[in-house]
Amino acid sequence: MITVPTAVTVRAPAKINLHLGVGAVGADGFHPLTTVYQAVGLCDDLTAHPADDLSVELATADWVDAGVIPTDASNLAHRAATLLGRHHGRELTGRLVVEKAIPVAGGLAGGSADAAAALVALDRLHDLRTSDDDLLRLAADLGSDVPFALIGGTALGTGRGELVDPVTDAGTWWWVLVPSLEGMSTPVVYAHFDRLFPDAPATPPGADELLDALRTGQPLSLARTLHNDLQDPAIDLRPELGLLIERGESEGALRGLVSGSGPTVVFLCESADHARDLAGALMRTGHPVVLVANGAVAGSHLVPSHV
Ligand code: ATP
């Protein structure tokens, strides 16, 4: 019997870094990291439709700047399709429709989410049955954050962030996310880290205290241990991020933190109600886009097709 493939939709989450320890840049130009990722409920949906060639289309939320996302072969979803095809010795086809809600260049790994979603969707569309280990290897080739976008949850990332291991997380954590209208380049923030911290240790700061806090499930414990070595460089480049953190904390956030290389600022709250109240307060101070999300949520997974 010949089965006709139908469209496949995969949902992939944004990540925030609860801990981002950065070591001195190595001879290969990369910084060794110890990071703790958490997948949060702000997701891109990627639908792979059967097609005769490979293409990418975008449908973006109001707050996502579609103009800065390529739809050619440099789109991370397109690159993922090419790499997966090469792994199987064939050219993969599909019309990839990406419904983007994750802000671009926001420190939330939105492009990585799309790459992970494309791997899973095309694997299913073409019934390739790629092993989990091979998917993780392909993901790591696509970018340091892509393996985590596959597994989701809360995980420790080492190496360049691409070596991921799930960790015990006893809480449901509520976050308010405040994206900036203009993104920040990750390499520029790392270069500024190098300028500000020429004596950074070779081994990045570990995350033991934060991992203990995750096991307690207590928001106040987690708030005390959130850590991001890229926060000072990001604020030095964009002082308004520091002011935003102060404002959110004065409005009652347990703690504000730059996410990854920025510029999105995330605020930890005590509960869903607290997060909604804080989001309202920040909107009243003039922030046009304020999002509420909880974590941890699942990594890239199939959902019913809807486009
Ligand atoms: P990270 O925290 O992993 O550095 P980020 O969230 O800061 O990621 P992304 O949204 O992943 O940044 O985008 C980084 C760059 O990648 C953008 O400048 C964009 O032009 C390019 N890009 C390529 N494909 C995509 C995609 N599918 N979605 C978003 N950006 C993409």
C-alpha cells in the first residue's frame, strides 16, 4: 500500500538560560560554557507540507520582525533540512511554513528552535526514522542551542552548550519576558565579554547552587541563584536593559535577568497571578510587548497540523 504523506507540524520552544557561565575564549574562537537551559511556553510551530522542492515561508506574530529573517538557504530550518538530507544521502523536499512567536535575535534561540523543529518534522514527513543520537549530532552541527531545542525541559549544557543532560527540576516556574524591538548579535555580545573580562577563567563558573535550587521547587531559592555572565556586557552595550531589570524588580519581580546574550529580559515570579500582575505593570510603564510563559515545557514535538 502506498501511503500519501500529509503535513506534519512540530512545536519548538524558546529557551532561557537560568545559569550562563562563560569561560575564556579558546584557540578555536569558542567560549566554553556551563549553562542551565529551561524551555518555556513561547513556541514556534513549523509545518512541513509535501512539495517537489524545499522552501521556507514565514507567518509571524506582531512582535516578530519578519524583515530580518531570511527565507533562503541560510534560514536555519532550511539548513536543517539540507543537513538531514545529506545524512540520509538524498535531497529532502518540503514546504516549511514557520509560524514564529519567538522574537528574532532575542537571546531566546528562536532560530535554533526552528532548526530543531525542521529536523523532527522532515524526519516524520519522509519517514526517515533517524535515531535520537543522530538527530542530536545533526542538531549540534547546526548550532550550540539546537540539541536543547530538541530535548526541552530543564537541562545542563556544557561544551559550547551543545552537550545536554536533563536535570531534576521540581518546580513550575512563571516568567515574564520583555523582548526588545531591536535584536542583539550574539557574537557582538561575546566580543564585548572578552573586552570587559580579559582574565575570565578557562573553566566557566559551575551551576551547583542553581541546580540545588531547582530541586527545592521554591521560586525564592531559584531567584537567588540565577546567573548570567553575559548580562554585564549586554547592559554595557544597551544600558536600558539594566533600567528595565531595576523597574521589574521594583514592581515586585523576584529577580530580573538578561536571557542568554540578550536583549530579552526575563523576570521570575512567584505564581501565574503574580506574573500576570507584573506583566500588566510593565505594560503600563510603556513596554509594548510583555509576554507571560511558564517552564519547563517539552522540547520539539508533533502537534496536529493547522496550516
Ligand atoms: P541565540 O540565543 O541562540 O544566539 P537568538 O535568539 O539571539 O539566538 P535567533 O532568533 O536564533 O537569535 O536569530 C539569530 C540570527 O539568525 C538572526 O539574525 C536571523 O537573521 C538568523 N536566522 C536564520 N534562520 C532563522 C530563523 N528560522 N529564525 C530566526 N532567525 C533566523
